[in-house]
Amino acid sequence: MDPRAGATGIFRPLPAQSLKCAGFGLARWGYSTLGQGGVRERDQGVTDVDQPLGITIESLAADTVCVSLSGELDFSRAYTFDEEMRRLESQKPDQIVLDLRKLNFIDSAGLGRVLAVQRRATRAGRRLVVVRGCRAVERLFALSALDMRLEMVSEPRAALQAAPA
């Protein structure tokens, strides 16, 4: 039997295979369970603290708003993010910059909400620019091909330059 498989046979990556985001040092495990008090428990007895989603909104220019995300954008927080984005979109900014540099985890629900923001922006004639996140977040964008669909930059000020033709 594979030593990485738990009692249920579900593959659990070895610590060397876990993804880490720069600056946070938190490992992402494929099949963790949420214990009491927002602490993720692993088979090895080591725990990760569940990171809340932080949303900071600031103006970059007269017509540009920057939304910085921190922590985790997962299933339990995806619709909170969506509600905040809809509130912001109702103010009709010309351009939204979504800064993912401090985001240390995103799952498929979070990706779906980012894609929904992009669809609404396209319909409204608004420009959406995404600032690349940590390596694990960037990898998920690449695996889902969203990095090809979205306009991506390395830092928020780069979005102030003219839109690509």
C-alpha cells in the first residue's frame, strides 16, 4: 500500500510536495479537514491556521479602483468576495485592478468568482486587470488557462498604462 494513502485510500501529498506561498509559509494540502477554531488538521499532527479573506479597496486613479485580496479565497468566502465586487461594480469604475499578491490560496469556487467578475466587466465595457499572486495561485491560474483569458500584470501601477490593443 502506498504510504501516502490514508485509511480511506485518498492520496495525501508528502510535505515536500506541498505548495508554499512566499511570505506566508503555509503549506496547502489536498485533503485537509477543518477542525475546531478554524485550524486545519493534518495526518502528521501538524496544523495550519485557517486564513480569513481580507478585502481592501483603494483608488489608484480617478477612474481606477484596486481591490487587494489577502488570506484565502475558497468556497466558504467566494460569495462574500462576489458581493463586495458587485457593490464596487455598482459605482461603475472604468477599470478594476484585482491584486492577488497577498492571497495565499484560491480554490475552484474562488476562480469561478474571479471569472464572473471578468464576464461582468466585459459586458459593462470595463477593464479588469489581475495582479499575479504567489506561486501556488499563479499555478492554478495557469492550469485553468485563466492566465491566458485575463489581463495579468506584476504590480498594480502597471495597470495604469494604456490597455493592450
